[in-house]
Amino acid sequence: MMRLLLFGTFLALVGLMLHIRYVRATRLRRPSSIAVDIVLVVMWLLALIGIGSGELFDPSWARGPAWVGLSWLAVVLYLILGTALLGLITL
């Protein structure tokens, strides 16, 4: 349970970074920014289900949401790597 709480906090900080980088920095208008924030929160929740699947959550119902959440984590990894690479190139 503690691992899930720590990972959830870390993912919340990553989600905040994504919000600042891709919503605030691009100055998205109101309806679009709310839609992006809803997607970020839902994917955060699905990633938590994915991490807790098998330990805290029964895999019989958590398999589908876990697949989506863990796929989202892979996408976030490449978004962060791409952003870092672009940051290094522009120095």
C-alpha cells in the first residue's frame, strides 16, 4: 500500500509537469485545457490501477484498466525523454 501511495504521488507530480509543459506553456483555451486535464487525471488513475494490479487489486477486473494505464506510463516515458532531448538541443 505504501508503494502505491508513493508511486501515486510521483505520478501526480509528473502529471503536474505535463500540465505545465503541454497545457500552460501552449496557452490552450478553456474547453481544450479542461479536456486535457480530465484525460491526465483519468490516465493517472488507470496507471495506479496498473501498478496495484495483482497486489492490491484483483486482476480479474483490473486487467483492462491496468493495460491502458501501463501503456500510458510508456507514453509518458517517451514524452519526458523527448522533452529532455529537445531541452538539451536548445541549450
